[in-house]
Amino acid sequence: MTEYFKIGKLVAVFGLKGELILKHSLGKKTALKGLVALFVEEGGSRFLPWFVAGARIKGEDEIYIQLQDVDSREKAMKLVQKEVWLPEADFKKFSGASAPISLLGYMLVEDGKELGAILEVIEQPHQVLCRIEVQGKEALIPLNEQTIRAVDRKKKQVHVELPEGLLEIYLG
């Protein structure tokens, strides 16, 4: 089964011809050159492909994107606020190596013990959180200079030292 990674959200319609603005967290300016399709989540974990007709850079973390068969403001409005996902191969191709989102799927490790795989990276103005599952419970772990000890890209691991008692909050 193909694994999908959330890269951002369609945040607005631009113009009258159905162009959308995609706010992404890929960690680098990109026009997604060569991307054939992106996926929009339609309830549950069903992903519908939308073929890319054109894309251009708007800013550091935004792209103007034209999707095939979305040729009016009305059609585009139906996609606004929808989350956008890429299959793993495309995600690896377009995400910046130093971007926090590139850690998706990595294993969080503390003192040689695997805590859980990074399921989501949540970038906030002053911090980055990663969502993992520990003993069947969701936990949000801050990723910063104080917590990250090392990132092993070969083994796909993030070695951390967590503040005392942090995991107990979620497991308690």
C-alpha cells in the first residue's frame, strides 16, 4: 500500500480561472516541477488524485496551483481548506532535507528505546511538534535544540532526550 504524507492545505482561490493557493511545509521554495498529481483527503483515509495542470511559486511556503478540470472559481472553492498529500516517492523528491516535515516516518528513539514513528509534523510559529503513538495513545513531542540529540537519516531515526515526565502526561 502506498504511504501518503501531508504536505499542506489548499488555503484560497486565486483569480477567476480556478487557480488555488497551496500552503505547504516542504521546507523549500518549489513549483512542484514534474509533479503529475497530488492527493486530497476525502473523508476517512480515502485520497482522491487531482492532476496538476500548472504550478508556480508564490512565496517561501506557498504555490499557485492549477488542477485539471478545475477551471472556475466555484469549482476551486470546493477544494479550499482541504489537506493535500503526496505519495512517499513524490514527498521525498520535493521536501527539503532540512525541513522538519522530512522527518515524517522516522522512529523517535530515547536512550536506545523506540518510542514510536513520527506520524505527523506540526509546525507552529515558535516550535515544531511531532505526533507519535505510544502504547496506543497519541503524544505530542517538541522537536528543538533541547530535545534532539541526533538525526540518523540512514536508519531513519531521531534520537531525543525528552523533559522528565513528558511521556507520563500522555500515558498517565
